[in-house]
Amino acid sequence: MVKRTKAPRTASNRSRTTRRTSPEATQSVLSSGGPGTAALTVSSGVAPTGARVKIRFYCQGIGDCHLLKFPKDGGGDFWMLIDCGIHSSITGGTEKIKAIVDDIASVTKRLDVIVLTHEHWDHVSGFLLAESKFKDFEVGEVWMAWSENPDDLQARQLDKFKGGALTVLHQASQQLDQVTDLGPHLSAVQRGMQALLGFNFGAKGERVRSARDAAARLAKRSDVKYLEPKSPPISPLGIAKSVRIYVLGPPRDAAMLGLTERQSEMYGIGIAGGWPIARALGNAFAINKGTLLTGDDATAPFDTPEGSDLSVVRSVKAASSTNKQVRAAAQFVHDFYDGPAERSLETKKRLQQHQASDPNEVDQSWRRIDHDWLGVSADLAMQLDDRTNNSSLVLAFEFLDTKRVMLFVGDAQVGNWLSWQNVSWANDDTTIADLLARTIFYKVGRHGSQNATLKQAGLELMTSPDLSAFIPTNEKDALKVKWGEMPFKTILEDLEKRTSQRVIRADDPWIGQPASKPKFGVPSGAVLALQHDAKKGLWVELDIA
């Protein structure tokens, strides 16, 4: 159960406690610690350290899966799994996810809470791809954002947009796949749309909704909780005396859900957003299928009487039509659109009567825009991706004794981050600035993308000298699907500066090497110990003080 308690006023100054490293750690490498910091133990084994939380980050590439273990108030362990997924473009993704679930099962068969941050394949696909394995777990509760609640009117409206957009984008992608000799623009659109659709479909065409629902079925219906910022902080039963959880996002403000850029908050130059076009694309596909009349398309740029049907003027009967307008249109299309690369002598003579001849104009193919209208699907794909990311469930974990905070943001983008500035919690006067100032661990959002970590309202407020971070990313996989910089260089540089290089990436090569260690700066901050899977590089685990 989720127990909500009235939280006392939080102190602005962090209390410091003595921290210990385990003498049992093997292959350890110690870094000197400063006042109020811990010496870091690095090992390829698993050793107890008396940490306030142990976090196992799985390193499957483009995808999130994080296993948290808290010591229970009365003894024992409280287990929380935040997401479990992998992008459909990753080679061998299903096998990797199944290996992850097997590893989770090797340390616990009980998950007190499963958190689904948002409905993207790289965050939830594991619950479908390894569905039979997850059925062997005992699950307490499943937490999702209010935006996934089928009984919430605003959530249903958002879901309607997502469903309609996915349908027409899938149709657009299929139509582009059937076109030969795509130009540079449409080729780029095709690649980008395939990459974005990879967040919503599995390699075999499975819809992301089926994965989300598979996770929800692991708990009783009454134990599926939909969270939003206005609720009081959460004190989960079992760790209520040691941990308080603040819900920061997603926002209810529709504008914030769609906001992906604000120049002063971004580490790079943004690109202007698109416009609502799902209905226009959907109508176009329906007209081509004959299920919608042209006159019934309210999104068409011209009234029905204007112009001529292209399929009619291209037909063999058009030239002899009794309709003068059709004959004229057919002649124009032949001369300037569909005509042969080399014009006949008769055509040249006729055209010379109306215009000067151009000896270089022998090929009409450059005039043809038969499929260019599909290019706007790129804008719709970005809108869908942005709204889904901005609907991420964002959680801040506060340790009650030290007042230290861990921040897990899912894939929240600009709008979600900015909305935190206006968040207040019932019966609690904590501010977002206070929480960020006390943040000692940050799970970096959206694999380190440029619009998923804010500057002035984000990193610049994370002023703790003990800050550390983890980025679930793989640069090679991102380049393979042409996503550009992931992680974004400027964000990575600022993170390394603010954390004294205490940044771990899922694609760090040392994770799978027995004698290797991270290039952590000194002191080690809030990280008591670090273990990693030296055989397979499947995970890296941090003990947080």
C-alpha cells in the first residue's frame, strides 16, 4: 500500500552522518574522502555497506531498468523496480531483457513497487518480452502517472491524440517504405520516423500499450496507483520512517506537456515545434483508400470545386475528355510533370509558342512531389514523442535522516521540468529549489538528450558537492539509428564538472572488465561503494549513503 503522511517542515541544511565502507568488498580500490564524504569501494563482487539504498542500473543500451533496494524499517528489504525496457533497434534486445529479468530474480522474487515512468518501448517493453518470467514475481503495487489513468478525462484526451497519431504515423511509414528512390529529405524523414516509432512499437510490431498493460496486470487492480504532483508526499509502508517520495511531474498544464524547448534552459540550439496534423494525414490516407470523400475533408487546402483530380487528369482518357478543364489540366501535367525526360518535337514546338526554351530542362522528375506531403509526418512524430516524454512520472526520494535527495526523471523534457517550479505538496512546504539543492544523485533523463536536462531550472540548482549521476545510454546505438549526439556533449561536460567526474554511463567499457574502475573524482561524494558485472557488463550497482 501507499501510505501518505503529513510531512514535517524540512530543514534547508543537510545533516551529515558517518558512513562506512565494507571490509568484505573484494578487488577494492579506495579513493580518499574529504570531510563528510565516503571512501569509495569498487569491486566486481557484491558486498554489504550499510547503505541507505542500493541501486542496480542495468546497461542494456538505449533503455531504462533500475532496481532499488532499501532497508526496511523493521528489518528485511524493500524492493522497487523503475522501468524495464529496451529500444526496438537494439540487436538481441529480447535476449538482453530476459537476461536482466533473470538477474533481478536472482536477488529477489518480491517487488514491493514497480514504477512505470512513461509509455515508451525502451522503458516498459521488458514486461511484455519477459512476461512469463515476471509472472513468477510477487508484486505489491504498480505506480504510473495520472496521464495513464483510464478514468481521468484529461488522460483519455491525451491518449486519444497518441492513438490517432500512432495510427497515421504507422501508415505514413508503410507508404514511405513502398516508395523507391526517395530524395534526401524524405529519406531523412523515413529514418527519423522509424527511430521514433521504435519507442512505440516492438521489433515484431507489438504496441507499447500491450507492454504497459502487462506490467499493470502484475498487481491487483486496486494496487495500481496513478500519481500526480498535487498529492502529499508518499511514505511507502516498510520504509516510511526512512524515505519520503515527492512526485514532481507530469504537469496537468497542456501547454507544458507539449513544451519541448526554451532557449535559456537548453544546452544546445533547438528546432521549432510542429503543428497538429494527425487529422490532416489521417484524412489523406482515408481519401486514398476511398473511405472519405474529398468534399468531407475539412483539412484540405482547397475547396472541392477547385482544381482537378490528379488521378483523372493522368488517365489515358483525359486528353479526349469533353471537359475542357480536364483536357487543359491533362496537357499541363504531361508537359510539366509526367512527361518523358526527352520531349517530343511536337511538344517542343507547342511550348516554344508560350515560353523560351530551356535546353537544360529535359527531365521533369524534379518537379514531382507525389510523396512530399508525407514529410509533415516528421512533425507529428516529434509531437507524439515530446508529449509522451513530458508525461513522465518524476520522483524525488528524500532520506529523512540526512535530508539527501535522489532524482529519477524518466524522460522528462523542458515542459515537465519547468512545471516543477509551480508545484507544491499538500501539508508540506518543501520547494523544488530546496529538493534540487539537496540532490546527491541524478538519473539523467532521455539518455542524455539536449532537451531532457534543464540548465537554469535544473543542473544549476543541483549544488550539492556530493552529486553523482548515471546515464542509461549507448553512443554507438544512438549513432546507428542517426540520433546525433546522445549523450549531448555540453550536458555531459557540465555534469562531469558538477559531479567531479562522478558520472557513469551504461556504455562505459570498464563495467564489463574485472580490473577496471570508473574515473571518479575525489572525494567520492554520496557513493559508498560500487560493484559491477565484470563478466557480462550487464549492470553497475551503487551503494548510496
